[in-house]
Amino acid sequence: YTVSVRMPKALDRGEFFLEYQPICSLVDRSLTAVEALVRWRHPLLGVLGPDEFVPAAEETGLILPLGRWILREACAQGAAWQRRYGSRAPQVNVNITARQARNKGLVADVGRALADSGLEPAMLQLEITEGTALGPHDESLRVLDALVDKGVTLTVDDFGTGWSNLAYLRDLPLAGLKLPSSFITEPDPGRSADEDVGWRIVGGLTTLARTLGLTLTAEGVETAEIADRLREMGCDWGQGWYFGRPTSPRDLEELLLRRPPW
Ligand code: G
Ligand code: G
Ligand code: MN
Ligand code: NA
């Protein structure tokens, strides 16, 4: 009885839920955004992470209704934070798969999620994974353009891990880039950033982002040392265990009232 067979029923039964991981300014460590991350409370298997069911949902097409639910849920939560915390409320990042990005209905889905929740469009940021969604698909370029016309922002997730045809940096109206945690390693106290190839790549990407006027977010910020090194290099925002694990909306609200590290 496979995971994918049960999935449509799971959506009807409300078995999916979202957690939110903090994204913080590396300069003043304030909470600037949260990434919505979907989970499935499976009645037999316990809580499943997205790696265990998003690929199947993408394959079967269930990602379209599931993605619609994720958008509505994340926008409703973001709007509630906006009403409660005003300018301190974080921007909400939602992951979009390749199949969603090729689907013209996404534009209407996003419009409806924004209108029904009352979330300001600029507070919604869509994360598009490089190499999947950003292939040579005219269709997705048109969809993503139409979304930016609505006022939402776009960021490239896992930047540098696809088969980087960097033409999309020119063709898409992007707001930001996210570096995957695989690029980020604990700084070696005996070696400067200049002596470490991994960190030199991060430095180069920092320059690229700045040149293009894009906000750069590093994932995998596990320690204060990593956060400090990234800030010195000019990276804007960080996400990772140092700032906080993916967590429930209620626990995230406690973070909204305080300053990291928590
Ligand atoms: O939460 P976790 O770190 O296990 O997430 C793993 C990956 O699953 C993320 O990098 C992200 O790309 C993907 N993912 C998480 N939540 C969602 C979601 O709501 N929609 C889509 N399409 N992908 C998600
Ligand atoms: O969208 P994306 O696939 O990038 O989602 C972020 C993923 O990275 C999630 O699966 C999350 O659990 C994971 N992650 C978040 N913070 C850290 C961290 O500090 N270190 C590592 N290794 N992984 C992290
Ligand atoms: Mn992401
Ligand atoms: Na990522």
C-alpha cells in the first residue's frame, strides 16, 4: 500500500501540515522570512518529510492540488502574522515544483491564495529549484513572469546545483538566490576564506548576487562561526539550525518576539 496511493485521500483528510524554518539577516540577526516546509502525518507511518512524498506527488500530478493547499495555508499563516506583528512579520517562502511552474493555473491559484488571505503580494516569495523548474521551458518563464506581475517575489533555490544555464538570470525577474547547505562547511580556524575553495566559491557567488542586485540566502547555517563568515563575505540572509529548525507556527511566534540565537 504505497505512499502515492493514499495521498489524494490524505489531502481530503487534512493529514498534511506545514512547518516554518526561520531565515535571518546575517547583519543584525533579525527574522526576515520563513520557509514553509510540508509534512505528512501518515496514520501508519508517522510524520513523513517532503523527500518521501513530494517526488511522487510531482509524478502523479497530485502536486497541483497539494501545492494549492500549501499556498493557501502558508498565505493564511503569513497574513495572520502580518495582522498580529505588522512590519515585524516575516516574508513567507513557498517551494514550487517544476510541474507547478509549467501550469498556467498557478497564476490564478496564487492570486486566489493572496486575495482570500489578505496577504500582501510582496510578502510571498516563491522558491523555484534550479535545474528542475528552470529548464528550457518557455511555459514556466511565462508563468513566473505573470506571477511577478502580481507582485510576488521569486528566488532560485539550490542555486548552483542544476545544469546551470545561467540565461535565466537574465530572463527571469528574480529577487534572490539561495545557496544549498552542501556549499557551506564549518570554517577551518587555521585557514582563511581565501585558502578554502568552498568558501571562495561562496565569495564569488556573493559578488554575483550583489552585481545582479539579488538577495543571497545561505542554507545550512549550523553555527555562529558559519554565520559570521558568511556575513563577512557579504551574504545577506542565513537559514539553518543555528537560527532554528523547522517549527510549528506557535513556536515560531515566540521567535518573532525575541532575537537570535534563541
Ligand atoms: O523539510 P526538509 O528539509 O526535509 O525539505 C526537503 C526539501 O523538500 C526542501 O529542500 C524542499 O525543496 C522540498 N519541500 C519542502 N516543502 C515543500 C513544499 O511545500 N513544496 C515543495 N514543492 N517542495 C517542498
Ligand atoms: O528547500 P530546501 O530543500 O532547501 O529545504 C531546506 C532543507 O535543508 C530542509 O530539508 C531542511 O531540513 C534542511 N536544513 C535546514 N537547516 C539545515 C542545516 O542547518 N543543516 C543541514 N544540513 N540541513 C538543513
Ligand atoms: Mn526551499
Ligand atoms: Na535548498
